[in-house]
Amino acid sequence: MSTLGLKLRELREQSGLSLRKAAMQVDIDVAILSKMERGERKFSKELVLKLADLYKANSHKLVIDFLSEKLLYDLEDEDFGLEALKVAEKQLKYKKQKNV
Amino acid sequence: MSTLGLKLRELREQSGLSLRKAAMQVDIDVAILSKMERGERKFSKELVLKLADLYKANSHKLVIDFLSEKLLYDLEDEDFGLEALKVAEKQLKYKKQKNV
DNA sequence: TTATATTTGACACATTTAGTCAACACTAAG
DNA sequence: CTTAGTGTTGACTAAATGTGTCAAATATAA
């Protein structure tokens, strides 16, 4: 089960919104939101932002979860996933510092 | 310029293989290999493995570079890329430990 | 029953990605 | 100059993925 989906479902419920109403507010089909909350389809970043706004939640953390989920998806069943994350981290830090 | 592409180009040259010959050996079109080495197209993992084999190189490191490049691609222009990498790392460690 | 909420699957549409091919430019050798 | 070898480019098609739509099925409660 998707962490992000779970979180967004909880936030929706805390906002007292039904799936239908929430979906309508962010202008997507109910079916899609249902599948996304259950991890059957991927969220888009734009939707995460829209939902964060609708639920009045911290978009920062949700976006990080969104990205992290995307990364983990790339590393599914990879033996060297952890090493790859570390190499990516190193290169990202370098990039940031050098502003490349 | 792609790190992986650069490395694989160097390895090819060290093996004394022309683009055409290498491409033929791994059963792809020359154009594709040319573009991949220059970072214009993405490698597939399978191809990286085939090339590592052809060049008698350490596939381990090349695969890690391949994955890392994929991760960084996901994080392009993201403000919280580093945070996302760290969250992903944490979750991957947890997964590994729990064998989920 | 009636109403509301969620889930499911089939389908079409669009976008992305992968592969094919021929032509181009450059260099070195004959 | 011609030939052969190198790598690069762009146009095109095909395959794969992703996204959105819809209707029906299921569930729960009033």
C-alpha cells in the first residue's frame, strides 16, 4: 500500500470530504482518485499539490513523499538500490554546490 | 553529458570497437548506441549489462550508475530532491530489514 | 427501498519511448 | 578523386505506458 495514498486518504477523511466531492474539487474522475489513494495508480505532482491545498495540508512533506515513492519505484527489485541512492545523493550535492 | 554514456564510450574505445561493431554485437541500431553514449537517449538496464559483458567490464558499478542516473532524472529541478533521496533511503532500509 | 460512497474493469485517447532507416559529414588510405 | 571506415542526425513507424471516461458492481446506512 502506498504511503502517499494512505496519507492523502486520511487527510481527505479528516477534511470530511467524500471521494466524489474531493475528486470534483480537483477536477478529476472519482475512479482515478480512488485508485490513486489505494496505490493502484500513480499520483501526479500537480494533483498532490491540488489535494494538499484542498485539505489545507503541508504540501512540502507530501511532495517529498511523492518523489520518494517515485524513486523507490525505480529501484524495485534492484540489488544495488541503496548504493544507487547514495551515488545519486553524492552527485546531487555536487550539482547543487556547483550549480550545474 | 551523461556519466554512464561517457564511461561506456571509453570502455568501448578501450576495447577497440567501433560504434557499428559494438552495436552489432549487442544487437541494436548504431544510431541508438550513438545517442545513448551522448546522453541523448536513455540506456536500458539490459543493454548496460550486455555492454559490460562485451567490454569485459564490471557490471556492478555500471548498473549503479545507470540507476543513479535514473533517480537524478526524476529529481530534475526539484527543490526537495535531497530530502526525497533521504526519505527513500530510509524506507528502503526499512523494507530490506523487514523483507517487505 | 432509496441514497450515498467506493471500487472495479473495459475501453479509447494521448503521450512517451524504442526501434528503423537513409543520408550526411568527416577522415584516412589507396 | 574514389573508396571505405567512422560517428551523427532527423524523419518516420511501432510499441508501450499513462491518463481519462464511463457504466456497472459492491457496500453501507437511513
